[in-house]
Amino acid sequence: MEALYDQDGAVYAWLHEETGNIYDTDGQNVAFVSGDGVFNYDGAHVGWWLNGHIRDRSGCVALFTASASNLGVMKPMRQLAPLQPLRELSPLRPLRSMRPLRPMNAAGWSEEMPF
């Protein structure tokens, strides 16, 4: 799994690269990546997946991987990642809501985490 860092450089969540599932630091399923969209487990579109990072619905950077590119903001120094959690079994993915039009990339950090 790959760590997803917040604007402080702390691990906020984990991305399973093969399945696209996103887990919180306790191993609970919180969202999944499908194409260039990020959806919660209610099926709601909560963000965009681009170049190794998640942008919120306003176009601001919410989370990033160590290899993320084209953020438009300066990456903070990453803190040491904790041990990866034990993942819970993934539920069936819900029907996804329609994706809104993707906003222009904003050169700022998200005010609110998408999940």
C-alpha cells in the first residue's frame, strides 16, 4: 500500500495500488479510485485522482503520494509513515454518482478532506 499524505506531511490514508481502495489509518475502507474519480462508499464523487494526488471538488490538493507530480503547491516534508494497518475486507462498490465537470487545478490546499 502507498501512503497518502496531507498538507502537513502526515499520513492521512493508505491507497492499495492494485485495487484502488483507500483505507484510513485504522484499516477501514473510506473511498476508492475509479478512473480519474474518487468515490466514497455511498457512491458519492468526492474528488479527482491526478498524477499521484487527490484534488477535492474545488480543484485544491487534498492528499498526495510520495511520487505525486504537478501539484501546483509545494510538497511539505513527509513525516515518517506509521506501520500499514491491517485492511478490513472491502465491501462491494456501490453505484457511482455522476462525476461533475472537473474544475481547473487550484494552487492551494483543500480546506476540508473529502473523506
